[in-house]
Amino acid sequence: MGTFTEEFTNDTGFIYNSDYTEFSGGVMQQVDTRPANATFAATYTSSINANWGDGVLTGAATGGAEVSGGFLDLAHNDVRYVTYDADLNADSQQEGCFRILFNPNYSGTPATNQFIIEVYNAAGALNNRIRISHTTDGNLAASLYNSVSGRIINIVGAFSPTSGTSYEIEFNYDITAGASRLFLDGTQTGSTAGETGVRSSSISYFRVGADFNGNGASNFSIEEFILFSDVQHTANYTIGETINETIYLEDTISVPQFVYTDLGDIDGFTSFSTTESGNIKIVFNGEYWNGSAWVASDDSYAQANTAADINTNISTVDVSETIDLKIIWEAQNSANSIDILAIGYTSTADEEAPSLTTVFGYSYNPDGSVSQREIIITLSIDANEYSDRDQIRNKAVYVTPGTNGFWSVDLVDNTNMETGSYYEFKWGEKKENRVVPFGDSVLYNSLAEA
């Protein structure tokens, strides 16, 4: 019996997308792909709710507001809008940014004021309000109010859109430094507002499609928008940054090959296990279990298996001397990670050689930090008869824990040795005697420095 083990201590031999996957502290994990300081994002591909954010993501629709064709559809020239919780999502007081893909259902000047986004504390309350609108005088306007309902800034710039065309509107405000700007398709419109002021934390809601009283006939759609807690641009920029549907993205990672080099041949796989967090799936030797058989996989998350599914069906995997594994992250808003992967196997040499038990554990210092001090393991008897044929020498075995403290070693079990045999485990000044039982693996209680 034997075990192939991967500990993910470094990325040597792995093939992966470094934008989506990283190695850190003995763990392979997904990368947070959100832009720096982004607090809320909605792409409207399937729901009025946000894709991700720092606060509550659920939107409250009014007047029949709904998603249609990849847009938040408010283009009916009537009162319909969506309201969101601003707490943690849109409550940056002194500095921030709103970036919106706005698609009007009219050309030129709107017949009524179009309230694109409104941040507010309560219905009718001007304190801390932010409004972005397209007004009946043909201007794109962005205004911001202080904590006592006084208007600090009001930026306006000419805007004559074409119906059915998406425009990127970005409002950057900084009322501490006194530098607020409004951009249309990456080009600044209106003047830079140099006014300063103070907003308080009394910021409760933000709304798409109507003002703080729920007034205003909307006649536009929103393709997507994203909010930030800091300024994104201070000069003209190139538009086109995409918003990811999830924080963590799907990635297919090729694991370095496991290659069998011992005596005999592999004649079967016996177990499969991982130490993981989240939802990962695995492709085993280019195949996945489809519920009734192992078949070719396209290396997607849909055509892969959980570790539990693989373990249940491991005995029917085609035997091979090399093992190719692919780990596939699920695209989602919580991170996946993995730090240990192990595959048990039997070989034809097992009929002649003594059985081995994988002994493993973690090594720590008294303060809980990882210890990588070398562990020395020695059999107590110089020569031991095993099944009337094998002599097991008491030659020392050395093992060094990895960067996460994990260590493992294959040892001949004491079950069939002479009575009284045991292994001495020594690390630093500390020694312990242990009997290794027969079996696939055994967990050694975590070692700690004396």
C-alpha cells in the first residue's frame, strides 16, 4: 500500500491562471478579483439583486422594475425603480465613485427629469444626498449635499444621447480635498468642483430610477453599475472595464503528475481525500464519474467530481502508473482553498514487501506557530522478523514538516513485528515511543516543541 500526497507548499509544476489562483502559506486558494475599494456591483444578467457588495445585496423593485435582456429595464416612461440598502454599499461619506452604464429610451433631451441614481437618508431628506440625473435642460448633472442639507457641489455638462445606446457615466467626489469630477464615456464633462464639506454616516438607501420620494417617470435602462469608496479617475480615461459576475472566478489547475516509481506495478486505487474549504471539483486522469461510469471530461466544473464522489468510485478508475489531476474552482462569492490531497493505492509489490502505514501530523511551537524542526524516527529493534521473511533495520528515518507544519512518512507497521517493537519519534530534546498500527494511514497527535 502507498499514498501519493500533494501539500501545495509552492506552485512548482502547477499550471494555472495567476489572476484567479494563488499559493500562500501552504494553501492554494482563489484570488479576490474585485477592483480595489469596490463596494457594490450589479450586472443585471438575471436579477435586480447585486452580484456582490459589502452590505445587503437584495433590491426592492417598485412599479414593475425588472431585469430583461441583460438590463435593469426602467424604460417605460412611468414610475418604476429599485431601492437598495446603502449601509456598507454606498455610504462612503467624503470620497467615492459611481460608475453606471446608462441606456436611454429617448434621444436628445428627456421629456422629464431622469433620476439615474439617488443616495439618501430618508424620504424627502436632503442631508447627505447624492443625485446623478439627466435633466430637461439637456444636462447631465451630479449634485452632493452635506450632513445638514446644504448643497456642496453641482456639476453639469451637456448630454444629448441617442436612444438605445449605452453611455458610461462616472461621478468621482472628494469633498475633503475639494476635487469632484463628472465623466461621460471617459471624458470629463462640466468643471471640476473644488468645494469641500462634511457628510455624516446617516446614509440609508440608494435608488435607481426615481428620487428619494419615489417620484420621476423613468425612461431608461441600466446595463450595469459599480460603486467605490474612493476616487477612480482624476483625468480622462479609457472606458471598458468589465465587472465580474462573482468575486472569485472559475479556474482549472493542472496538478504536477504523481508518478509511481517503486517496485512492481500499481494494481488499484484505494482512497481519495482532500483537505479543502469551499466547493472544489476534480478531474481524475482526464475523466469524471458521470453517475454510472468514468467518461472523458472537458475540464469544466460541470464535468468534474467532488473528492467524496471520487473516493466512492475510486476502485473502478482505470489503473495507471501516472496520475493526472485537475482541480477546478467554482465561480462564487466565497473563496475556495485546498492544502492537502492524497491518493491511496496498492501495488503488485505489496504481495512481497511489508505493508506500509502512512503516519502524518502537524508540528507546532508552544505559541501555535508552525515548527519545521526535523523529526527523527527510529525502530526500537535492530532487526525484526516480519511474516517470517523480512528483516526491518532500525535505520533512522528523517522527515521535515512543510511550511504549514504538515508532515507524513510511510512506515512498516508494528502489528506483525516481534513483540515489544516500537518507533521512537524524536524532535529537539523531546522523545516519544509509538506503535504504528496496520492500516492506510494514522494521525499522529500534533507535535509541539519542548
